[in-house]
Amino acid sequence: MSDQIPSPPPGPTPAPSGADAGGGRYAPPPGYALAPAPVAPYGNPLRPSDSPYGVPVAGPPPAAAATLGIIAFVLSLVAAVGTSIVAAVAAYRVGLGAGRRLFDDAMVGSFDWSFLAPVRGDVLWTEIAFWTGTALGIWALVQGIIAIVKRRGRGFGIAAVVIACLGPVVFGVVVQSLLAAGLAAGTGLTG
């Protein structure tokens, strides 16, 4: 009979004091056990908002909308491909319209920028395409990085960053190639 633990008296139990208090920490009354604290697996943070009672629950984060990454991807395509096409067509027309005069001035040894006067509209379109591509490319690069970090369209964000970084190279190669083709056609040097 002396081996049994007495049951706690009904009603509130006074908290132990002094050395019995465990250094000022709460100790449950005899016969009561505390629930173990939830532990999240590696890589999954505990989020109190997942539980209706405020107890953290482990699990994957909710899927966020991919809109941020998709917008960055579309912007990078417009910056790399769209502006390159506009500038390439305008550069070909510049070469076609100013090729003969440029060739003649190069043979004489003098160089006068007035040879671009007849094609100033096309030169302006090339420059507008360049600056538009630059602005959209920087926007796509920044928004793509944000999409990657926030996991809101991560795949599209990665693609947007890659395309935005390659955009200036694509622009330069395409515009230079078509300008050279236009110059060759304008000077009559093609076979």
C-alpha cells in the first residue's frame, strides 16, 4: 500500500517553491505529462499559421502563384527577341540607305555623319529598340531574381534571368549582322 503514488487532490495545486521549484521553472503536478514539442524535418520550417490552435505544424510551404516569374519571363523575351527584331530591320534599312555614301566617303578619306540624314528615322528606331531592350532586360533580370528568391514562378524566373543576360549578346549579333548585310546590299558589293 505504501508503493502507490497518491492521486493529486481535487482543485488547484499550489506551485512548489524554493529548491523544489527546479530553479524557478514550472514543473507539472505529479501524474501529468507535457506533450512533446513538434519538431520539423530538416528544411521544413515550423509555421504557426498552419494550425488552427497556433501549434506549429511541419510541412512544405504552400504553393505561391507563379505570376511574378511568368511576367519576368515574358519581359525577357520581349527584351531579347522583340527589340532585336525591330532593331535588326531598322539597321538593315540604315545599311541599305546609307551604304553607297558610306562606301564613297571611306574611299575619299573623309568621314561625315550627314550620310545618315536620309535614314534618320531608321537610326531612331534602332536606338529606341536598344534603350527599350535595355530597360525591359534590366526589369526582367531584377524581377526574375525576385521570383527565384520568393519561389513565385522559380523556373520562369531562372529562364528570365538567363534570357535577360543573353539578350545584349543576341541584340548585338543580330543588329550587326543585318547592318552589314544592308551595307553590302546598299553598296552593291554583293555577288
